[in-house]
Amino acid sequence: MSIKEFTKAAKIYDSGKSGIYEMCKYDYPKVLKELKNKKFKDVLDCGCGTGPMIEILCEKYPDKLYTGLDLTPEMIKKAKEKNLPNTNFVVGDCEKIPFENESFDVIICTNSFHHYPNPQDFFDNAYRVLRKGEILICDGSLSYM
């Protein structure tokens, strides 16, 4: 169901006319605030959509590495079309994060978590791929793992 819904949404997601998805942008300043005093080299954006949060991060922190993960191929296609520097976009399941253990300093997840049918699987995988002592920012809230 999510893939079907977000395949349609991908066409207008960045347009400013995406209806309920516009709410996602309210968490972006919270994420930036949490990262303000944090030393990090790489970020995984779970449920990245077309990559708008990564786009903002690339502007603010151009020397960092970014990975966007989303279940919807059309979202990833739109994200890749942006040709953002130091960024890799991957189609995949946030409940089965397809990366090695301790791969990232930061994981962000803005307004996609409520779509995950098995939230504990997401948290287990986030814990696995985060370097120890690093942070997960989920819908603007900070957690150290």
C-alpha cells in the first residue's frame, strides 16, 4: 500500500503542492537543530522520499556523506535526479536496513516511521547500523544508541 501511495506522491512531493506531505517539512528545522553541535561524517535518511532533507543537509554540511533509503522506487528515482554531491540513494526496507553493522554516525527518520508495520524491526536495525554512541533522530526527537 505504501509503495502504491508514494509512487503517486513522488510526482508532486517537492512541488509545494503535495498536501499532507508538506507537514514533513516541519521536522527539518528540528533535525538541523539536533545536528548543530554534533560531530558526524555520515548520515542515513530512512524513508528519505525524494531526498528533501538530504538536500538541505548537503547545503549546510557539504563535506559529509549521505545515504537515502526508501521503499518506493519512484521516490528514489526522483531523488537521484537531483544529482546531490556525496550522496547515494537506495531502494530498500527501513525495517531491514541493507547496510553493514556500525555504518553511520547519524540516522534520521522524518515522518516515515508511522508507515512501518513492524516498528521494533526498524529500531533493531537502526541500532545495528549506527556506530555505538551515535544518534537516531526520529520525527525531530533525539536518541543516543
